[in-house]
Amino acid sequence: MFKFHGDINAVGRIELNKRLSFKSGFSLEFEQNITKISTFANGSFGILKSKPLGTALSYIYNGQPQYSINRHSILPFIFWHDKYWGIAIGCSFRLNSFFGEKPIFEPAFSYYVYGNFINNETLRIGVRVANFGDFYAENLSSYSLCFYSDIRLNSLLSLINEIELLQSGSIALAANFYGIALRAGVKFTW
């Protein structure tokens, strides 16, 4: 069965003194007769000035108002972000509530790994495997494989493209959903 899914995202980031940054965003998703709302807030701190090692804390909200489904996730993690590769690991602490029932608490191991094949002044091309991102924190067996590019037009504007293969499962490779996401957008930096 094929379903169309569309979303509109807006993300902003402020960086202070090259070590402290705050990031937040809002997403509105559409899937047939379902509307999903997601938002997040993230604060990160570079532990060492000369190394790309840091720690971060994210709050993520996912909801479907017409079904009274709400998910609140708190995700502390540590990261290493270099020019050509990076990794982030942590634990997601989630509270899920469905149809007004009592919330269910779920901790889950979270990971994010990327590698850039090309990363220069005008072009970045890479791949990542993750079970969390800005707008979501999933189970260990719900992960995605993403191929991305970032074409820098000038010092202020970049075009962003992604092809992502999604797998949503409960145990190991047992899957109840496979998907392909195509994304494109513009990034403005000043």
C-alpha cells in the first residue's frame, strides 16, 4: 500500500562563541486525513575548544491532535562532529499517551552516524544512519538511511537535498512500515 506524506519544516539556530548553540524548529506533516505536529528545542555545548566533542539536550514533541496522540521525548546525548564524519549517542526518554490513556514511559538507545564523501566550499555529499533527528526519536529498530547533498550557492544560501530510506519496526528487522522520503529546501545562514 502506498501513501503520500508531505511536510513543511522551519528550523532556526543561534550559535554563541563557537561552543554554545541553541536550535529550535516546527514541523507540520500531512498524511491522507491525518495531520501531525512536531516541534523541538535543542541546546548543545562544545566541551573542548580545540576538538569537535560536545554534549546536547533535546526536547521533542510529536502529536496528532485529532486522535489525542502525544509523545514527549527528552534526549541527552554526546557527539563528535568533524568535517568528514560524526557520531552522536544517547538515550531517549519518552512519554507516550494515546487517546487520553495514562502515559507510557519508554527509554530507548539513540544513535546518529554520518560520513561526508565530499565537503568543500561549494558542495557537501554524504550518508547517515540514525534513529533520531531534530523532529523524532525512535526505537532502536526504527532507523533510517539517508543520502544527502548541500550545494552552497554563496556565503548565505545553500540548496539542501535528501533521499531517505525509512524502516519502522518493533524488534530487530521486523518491520511494519518501509518508506522513501525525498526532501529539498533552502538554507539561509548569516
